[in-house]
Amino acid sequence: MRLRTKASFLLAIIVIVALSVTGLLYIRFLEVSLKNSILGGLESISSLTSENISKFLDGAMKDAQTVASNLPVKALREKDARLIEEHLKALAEFFPKFGNGMFVLDSDGTLWADYPTHPKAKGRSFAFREYFQRTMKEQKGIIGTPYTSFRTSDPVLTFTALLRGPSNEILGIFGCSVPLLDRGALGDFSKTRIGQTGYLYVYDSTRLIILHPDEERILKRDVPPNANKLFDQGLLGFEGVGETVNSRGVPMLACLRRIPGTDWIIIAQQPQSEAFAPLRAAESMILNGILTAGLIAVCIGWLAIRGITSPLEKLREAVLRLGFTDRENESDTVQGEEAFRQQLGEITVRDEIGDLANAFKDLSERLDQSLGLLRSSARDWERTFNSVADAIYILDEESRIVRLNRSASNLLKVNFNEAIGRPCYELMHGTDKPPEFCPHRKTIST
């Protein structure tokens, strides 16, 4: 791999690592900030809804007490159903919230007056109802547990008032029912949307679902223990925010608040998938940005390194050209040196590469001077060697001729180039091995 490519990839890796670390820290910061913001919003929604439900319940309870106090005591003692029902009809116009009707039960729990009149209900005992039993036990008006109305078969919530005579004797109880899901009652709260799919619901200490956007779940206890961590903690008195998985297996961000004056608990929640959807989108954008930045870094790095290493490439080519020059051939040497100097002259940068090019140029000039001296010395030695009148042979250990002067060549009557590499005894004596008196052999043996 070329230096340019390595540097480009190194730059890209540095950019990707730096952006990845920064991106991860930024995503973590966004996650914490977004989570806190959403939980804060859920807390505001749950607190406001809890207050509004509490205000509605308090108001309805006061209205029930007001209606009960306006009923004629004599008619109550005498169980004058006609007169009481006329009063209930008149009062119903001022208290339209009690859309499921108003009624009077005697001390045994038997209904003897109501409005709107429901013939099947009159004379029927409702002593089994939770609101009757609690009212008689606590000796005061109460907010009953929601139940399915005998009149309409719809979920209703009943408010009661204890009816007493002149001697403080108990005459029975007065009840007025509110359709639980009526828009004028609590129905709007169950329709509240948090984001796209978030919602709130209300349950009581017995796990009874009181309000829920899924009406099929209302008045059911379909959340078993350990199915929803925050749901269970709410039953133990916890109020606050947290993460949970609901009974349907959906991860949620939720906030719990108790509704004052009741054992009701409200949960405002939003699916984590929706809550963190912007974060997932940001992660995708950051990932694409990192990959794009890495690609751009490779391109920019390649172009930048190319500009930086271009003089180095020229220096490399010049040095390689000089290294492959045939120093034995003077003509090739001159041409190679001229090309070498020309390439070095093209390197005009004033940095370390420029200094290195100048150093190579100086080294080349010194090398040329040294080689020139060596070639001159070789030519002088060659002239001296050939000018000697005596035959001179230079032999190797195998008696092969390495060098011979002109006199030796004439003596042997062979061309200079033909003699080189051949055994001397073959040319001198015509034998295939050295004679016993061979001086060269004796010299080698000593």
C-alpha cells in the first residue's frame, strides 16, 4: 500500500473515530435531555389531570349534598315518592352532570324514588352496592367505587349523602350517578393523548381500572401483580416518574400521581419507541454524517497528501533512475546524471523534502567526481599495463586468465577477449592441465 493511501486512510480513521466519540456523547446527552423533558411533561400532565379530577369529584360531591339538603324532610319521612321525584326533576335542570339519574334509598337499601323514573328499579334493593354499605358504615356521604349501572348498563360513578330526620334519625341515603365516560364527567380525561400514542388511565387500590382509552378494560382488574412495575409501586404509595413495561409488554415512560381525597391513582405514560423516535432519527443522521465525513476525509486527505508527497515521488523516481544507471558506460552515466539533476531541479519545495533533494544532488555531484577520478585512474593504469613490453598475465586460482596485456596477447597470438576466462596452460602449452613446473601453481600452493 502506497504511503499516500495509508495517510488518507489514517486521516479518515481519525476523523471517523473523533466524530464517533463526539456523536456517542452527543446522543447520550440528547437521550438524557429528551428523557428528562418527556418525564417532566408527563409529570405536568399527570399532576394537572389529578387536580382536575379531584376538583370534579369535590364539586360533584358538594352538588350531591346540596341536592340532598333541598329535599323536603317530611316527604322523605313519609316516603312521598311523587313529591320527591318532582323535586328531583326540578333540581336535575340545575345539575345536568348527574346524567345517570338521582334516587333515594331507605335505610334498608330499597329504592323508592328516582328521576328519571325507572320502573324496574323502584322497589328493588340495592343494599349490596358498595356505595350504600360504605355510606351507612361511615355515616356520611361518599364517592363510591365505579360500577355498571342497573339503569343503563354503562359505567357510572355514584355520589351519596346521608339523609337524616328532625331527630337526627337516618331516613336513608340520597344518591346521584354520573356516567363515567360522559364528556361532562371524566370521559374527556380518558381521551387525552400524549404525543401520538401516549395516554393516561386511572385505577384504584384494588387494581380496578376506572378510566382507560380502551373502554373494554374499564371496570376490570386485568393487570396482575408483577406485570407492571410502576403499577405495583403505585399501590404501595409511590408517586413519581420512571421507566416500566406495561402489562401488554410495551416499554413505557410513565408518571404516577394520587388523586386527592380518593384511593385512585393516575398514570400518564408514553411508549419509549415514540418518545425516543427523534433520538433514533438523530442517530441515523449522525451515522450517515460520520460515514460521509469519513469519505470526504479520504478524498481530501488523498488530494492533500498527493500535494505533499508529489515532490517525494519525484525524488524517489530520480533516485531510482540514478540507481539503475550503468556506471560502466560513461555515456549512460552522463545521460543518467543529467536526467537526475533535471528531476531534482523540478523539486522546488522549501521543506524537508527540498532539503533532502539538495542533499541527494550534492551527493550525486560528489559521486560523479569520485567516479571521474576512478575512471581516469583506470585509463592510466590500462595504458601503463599495455605499454609494458613483457607479457603480463593476471590469473585466478583455477589458472584462468582474468587480464593480460597487449604483449601477452601478441605472444599467445589470440585476441584479448578470446583469452579472458580460458586456462593459461591451454593457451601456452596446449594441455588440459597445468604442467608440473607451473610457477602459478607453485605460487598458489605456498
